[in-house]
Amino acid sequence: MMVSVESAEGLERRMRVQVPADRIESEVASRLESVGRTAKIKGFRPGKVPKKVIVQRYGAQVRQEVIGEIMQSTYFEALTQEKLRPAGGPRIEPNNTSEGEDLDYTAVFEVYPELEVLGLDSLSITRPQVEIGDSDLDDMIERLRRQRATWEVADKAAEDGDRITVDFHGTIDGEPFSGGQGEEVPIVIGRGGMLDDFEEGLRGMSAGDEKSVSVAFPESFGATELAGKTAVFAVKARQVEVERLPELDDDFAKSFAVEDGSIDSLRKEVADNMRREADQVIRGRLRDSAFSGVLEANPDVELPEVLVEEEIRSLRQDAARRMGGGEDAELPPREPFEEEGRRRVALGLLVGEIIRAAGIDLDQARVRQRLEAIAAGSGQPEATMKMYAEHRQLMAQIENQVLEEQVVDWLLEQASVTDQSVAFSELMESN
């Protein structure tokens, strides 16, 4: 087998492969002989069909099958011979498939770039440090109370913290607009559910009141057709309700499945959950900082376009699913996803090279710990462990996450890390 490789534009390679004719003819002859032993052709007993008839009937089909299979196998043989790493599948261009002559084809594909990850010794990362104090815990307990709050109709004017149910009809320059109408819409004043101008207009309203509220949409408003415009809403209040928070007692604790039903135990469980949440956010921050630093230090990574296109398509498919589309849903435009697609491919290549160069092996103990934690939180630990053991794709996701964490740990060892104290609320709000 003869192989030659030419470099085309960028990472594209043109690999010409020539396979001796006797390899093709030998395999074709063997296949036809096998076909002849089982072929059922009218006028002939099985196994007694003349070779010429077999060739006439099946020769062309068998030859095409053999050529296709040999192209595939020799393609991989040639890659190994030339020590090439293709990024994505090839485009095969047949040059000669004539009977009795050497098979000659060209495989066109992109290869992975040769990489050297630079600038790791200059990485600078800020690591948040969080102490969860009593005030943080009190605030979280108060949030839990609000989650279990009830609402009671009250004969009063609405104020901050009250829930007012309203009908409204908005116009701009006397004309109604999309999204400007609503009936029996509950709004908690002061919680930011509506624009400030609208909520301000609701303050002081009682059940049965009607008024006109002027609302200025900010220039940055998401609906561009409304941005910077002023609307007038005709508002009618249907009812006002006040919030009733549950008592902070044993019954409240039991409603969160606290085993001994005590407030002290509830506070401990909540504090533990807050710590786990904070640790998760911090890990995400460190990951983003480390990977952003790697990308900034290596801005000129040459990217296989085939991988970029695959990543962009994946992002578009994810976006379509988030918007409620099915498998056959039309994908959103390509352009908004191109930058992120290129970023992800570049990062994947750089991380892969870090793993190779640093000799980072998957820590199976960490994988096991991660699985046990997932299983414990599922409420069905045995069934969950079995599910992951039986589904390779799910297991691969866990393994990739752990390996990524190992890369981040390694990068932190190379980087200059500065610890910075941050309040729990600030950490979570900026997440």
C-alpha cells in the first residue's frame, strides 16, 4: 500500500492511498466464491451455479462492497502509518476503481493541531473565601418561611410586601401593544416582579380602586419594540393580601423532613446545604477563572473547522430544546453561537493537551465519591448506583466532570492564587 500526504489550507490534509489490485481482486474472488455456494438461481442447483453466471449476476455489487470496505480499512491503516490524528471524518475522493487496476483514492480531512500550552506560570486567580455566619443562616431560614407563606385577604391599602391582584390594560400613544394586558395578575409589591414605575403606581391601592399608571420602559428593556417608550396602564385592583409566615417551631422543622423535628437540627441542615452550595459556586468560579486564563494566554490556537461546526450545531440544538422544540425543530441561526463554539473547541484542545503533558490520570476514587454523593441525594442509592453502572454515557459524564476538576486543581497549583473574603449573599447573588 502506497501512502502520500499533502498539507492543504490550515489543518486540512489530502492523503492519497493506493491499494494493490491483487488485494482487491483476491477479496472479490473470495466473496463471489462464497456467494456461489449459497446463491439460488432458477435453473441451477444450489452450489452448482457456473462461476460466469455468479460474476454476471453479483460481480458489480460485490466489487462495490469490497472497494468500500477496503477504502475504510486502509484509511485507518494509512492514518496509523503516517501518525496522523484526524479531527472528524474524511471526505473520500475516488481516483481509480477500475477492475484489474490498483485502487486509488484521496481522503480529505482535518487533523488536530500541534499544541504547546503557554503562560500557565503567569495565571492569576482570585479564590473566594466564605464564612457562613448567623445572619446568613437567619436570612436563609427567613427565605424558607416565605416559601411556606400563606396569603390572607385584607381590607387595606397595598404596601411593600403585600400581594395585590390587578387587571391592567396598557397603551402606547393610545394604541394597545403585545404583552400590555392582563387579568387577575398577582403582584407582590417590592419584590421586583414588575417595573419600578408600575409597582410604585400600585402602592396605596385598595380592592376596587382604579387608576392610570404611567410606566417608562428603560432603554435596555428586553423587548426592543418597547425600549425607551412610555406606556399608560389602566389598572383595577381586585384584592389585597398580606403575607402570613409560619411560626418558627417544631412543626415548621418537621415540614422539611428534619428527623428529630427540632429547629436546631433544621438550622444545622440548612447550614450544611449552604456550605455545599457555596463550595459548588466557588468551584465553578475557580474553573471559569482558570480556563479563561488558559484561553487568554493561548489566543492563537488553530481550530479544526469540522469540530467548530459540530460544536456550533450542538449549541443550536440545545437552544432549540430550551425553547421547547422537538427533535425535528428548526434550529436557530448559526451566527450567535459561533464565538462560543470556537471558544469551547479551543478550550477542549488546550485542556486535552494539559492532561497529556501533565500526565493527569482519571482519579477513580473521586469518581466513586461523586457517584456515592449523587446516589445518597437521590433517595434511592442502590437504584441510582445501578443506573450509572449500566449506562456508559451517564458514567462518562461523571468521569469527564472529575477529570475536569483534576485539571483545575493542577492549574491552581501552577497559578498565583489570592484568597478574597466574600459574604455568602454576595457570592450567591453574583452567581
